[in-house]
Amino acid sequence: MRFLYDEQVASQPQAVQAVLERAAPPRLDLSRPLLFAGLGTSLHACRVAAAWAGFPAQALDAHELALRLPVPRDAQVVVVTHGGKGPFAAAVLAKARAAGAKTFAVVGEHAPALAADVIVRTCPAERAETHTVSYLTALAVLGRMLGLELREVPRLLRETLAAEPPLREARELAQCDRMLVTGFGLDAITAAEAALKLKEATFKWAEGMPVEEALHGPHAALRGGMGAILIPPAGDDAGRTSALRELCEKRGVRAVQLLVPACSEELRPLIAIVPLQRLTAEIARLCGGDPDHGINVPASAKAR
């Protein structure tokens, strides 16, 4: 069975290339307070952007920022949302304008023109409910706004997609009732995004977190019947991913690792997610999931 989701994943090199070929968006001023706000996948993109920008940039839940967190008057507030129709994106922008902050909206091509000083478009509306291409194009836009060099990304994405699909790994995990996804450094954000895709597409519970966090407390809940996806570290993680893998083996947890093509640490969030997107599709095919339509949740419940 082929999903629309598969087509969306495969379209990502061209979609990112299209973002890179557009006129450059305004650069963010790293000398001023910088707040990135979103929900779900968009929040994960914000977390990557804040990591790229470095301290004191922050990635904040748009719900929290709209209702309870302060906005500094001299801040730059960047809201990321694919559809642009949820209430909290507009509420954050309104709050930021009232505070005197400069506002930016990173939104899909189909989204309404939000009330922001600057609007930057990402990609057309996703046809699959489990979003992928909007995540990578949001990262590409945010990377350009932060001055990152992204020219190699489309090539790296094509090479990643040309690899064999992770069929063996999917067979290992398809019968698992719960899954843990871990990573080190920026890969921890990728792990959280991958866990969200797994929940949306396979209807199985998945949790993403840093590898060291998984070894402090959550390890007590590991048991037979669970699965684990351990993103191999790009650098030295003091052996903690290997330690978690050994623990999984002792507890009867089925643990897999996926190959991530070599690239700079800055580019890794755009590349490392793709093997996990593909793994999600293969697990969904085996266990009766549906990344195209997801669980029948009222549209009003998904404000991202």
C-alpha cells in the first residue's frame, strides 16, 4: 500500500530547493531577544531554530506564550504554523504587537495572511495528515533567517531518500505496543518529532527524548514488548547510546538504529528526520496505520 504520505516525504528535496531559490527572507537580529513559538511539529521546528540561534533564544509553546508568558518589548517573535488557522498563532502575534515586539509568521503557502510584520511562506498544504514536508521547509526558512548555509541540503536529502527503505527495522517494531525514540544533541529534537509522527501514523504510543534522559528514570519502565529507535550519535556521546541499547537488550526491548548520512551538525536536523519518516511509513503499512488520515480527531482539536 502506498500513502500520500510517501509522496510528501519524497517531495522534500524539491520543496526545500524551492525555498532556497526564493528571495532571501529578512535576517533575525541575534543581539535582540528572540522567541520562536509553535505547536506540535511547528514547535519542534522552533526548538531547532532556537538551538541554531543559541542562547538566549527560546522556543516556546504557542499556547503558553499566548496565555501566560511575557513578551519583552524589544523582542523578535517568530510564529511557525503550517495551516495558520489555530487560535494561538494569531493570539501570540497580537500579544507581541501589543508589547511592541517585531513579529514574523512562517506559514504554509495556503495559510491566511496572519497579522505579522513579516510573513514568510514554506510549502503548499500537505495532503497527508501526518506532516513532513512542512517541517523541513519551515526549518529551511528558519535557517535562512538565521544565516545558515543550506545549499547542500537538497543533495543530502536526495541521497537519504535513495537508500533502501528500512523494512527490516519496521518488521522489528511493527508488533511493539510502545516505542521510545532517543537522540543526542540536536538529534533529541529529531527524536521528539519522530515520536509524534509515529503516534499520528501508526496509532502506537511513542515517546521521544534525549538519550541521557532515557537513562534517568524512564529506563525503569522498559520491558518486553516495547520497541526503541536509537538515533546513532554524530559525535562522542560518552557511550550513552550504546549503554541504552545494551539495557534495551537486557529488558527484552527491540532496539533498532537507522543510518544517518554524514553532514554537519547544523544540517543534521534536516537530514536525520528523513529515515525516521520512512520508518514510520513502513511500520504503518505493517500494523494497519494511516498517515494520510490519522485518527478521526475533530479539526478544531488540531491547532498547529
